[in-house]
Amino acid sequence: MSTATKDSASNKRRLRARTDLVADTGNGTLRIEREPRLASPSTELKAAFDRLHRLAQGDLETVVATRSLNAIAEFLEQADSRLLKEVATAPTDIDVLLKELSAPESVEVLRQHDPLANARLRGLVLKREMLEAEGGAMTTEEVAKLLRMTVQAVHKRRKARKLIAVSLGRRGYLFSQWQFEDKVHPVLDQVLATLDVSVSDWGLVSFFVNGNIYLDGVSPLEALRRGNLEGALRAARAYGTQGAP
């Protein structure tokens, strides 16, 4: 086989290489399994650009899309291979963004424009951790199926503050899964009715899953699991009105 033929065959193999490059070796380290495509953007990247172009039809959407892409480009210019591997292995696209924004290189840039940027990022991470805590979250449709009621009935209970949900904007609501446990759900509305009406939806989630000084560091959720309704109600009466954590 001639050198030119060998080179051509080699190039074809390289062009067929996949773009999902990162693999777990089993001992906590990562390796690059294959080379990226050399001649054109990956299928995944092209699909993402096509989707972005389809959605960014209005002026506001175009501005947000353009500035977001510029921010990603700035991150890629500064990130080293170690950081890129860490970000690339994030479980979801949202986690990718959070890791990008939480990187020291990004935080320093953000801090120059907003001294509170780091605190805001920590708040975002904490919100995500609260949603994932104690079993994760459920969609409205999943809750309706679990409770054997209509979606409209679920929303009615949410609005009446008998269920805990956080808004995802146009994507609906997410309901913390732990509130449907056998020892929690029957008494949940009593605790919610005791909490101050000024407590936000995120504040409700925080109240239940975090340790409370009125329960000797135990979370109200754990108190309910142990059958300590009175303790949970005592913590609820103090929460949001006396600066209780």
C-alpha cells in the first residue's frame, strides 16, 4: 500500500472518531479514548447551534444567546485541560454551566463586575443541592400520577400551600420527593400552615432539609420521619420570624 493510500485511510479513521472523549478508568482517573473529528464540528455541537439558532428569533433571545456564547468562549480560552475534563464530565448541561461559572478563572472575572458574584453562585449550587437532597424532585405530572389526581388538582394544592414546589419558569414546577413519604405527607400541611406566609418556596425546602437549632441540629424532615411532629411545629413557628436557620 502506498504512503498516500495509508494516509488517506488513516484520515478517514480519524474523521470517524467519536466526540464523547472522556472515559472512567475505574480508579478515579480519566483518559481520552479517541480523537475528536478534525474536519468539521461534532454532530452534537452542530445540533446545539441549530437549536440555538432556531430559538433565538427575537431581539432579546438573540442578545442572550450571543452573550452566553461569548461567555463560553471566554471560559474556553482560559480553561486548562484539567478543568475542561472536570466540566465535561458533569452529569447535566446545567451542571456544566455551574462548573464553568464556579471555576476560579470565571469567578475572578465575575468578581470584577459584581463583588457578590461568588455568593450568588454559591446560592445557585445550594439550591440545586437542596432539590437533589433526600430523593430528588418530581414533575407535576409525576406527582399527579403518584397522588392519583389531575395536574390541575396538584396545582390547586400547590397554590393552597399544601405541597412544596419551586418554579422552573416556563418549564413548570419541581416538587421535592421526600414530602410524599408515608410519615411526612399526612402531616405536611400542618407544618406548612404553621410556617410564616412570607417564607418563599425555596425557603420552605431549606427549612425541611437543613438542620435546625430547635431540634438539636436535626432537620424538620428527619423529625417528622421520627414521628416528632410537635418538634417540627415548634421549629416552624420560629422559622422566618426570629431569624432561625
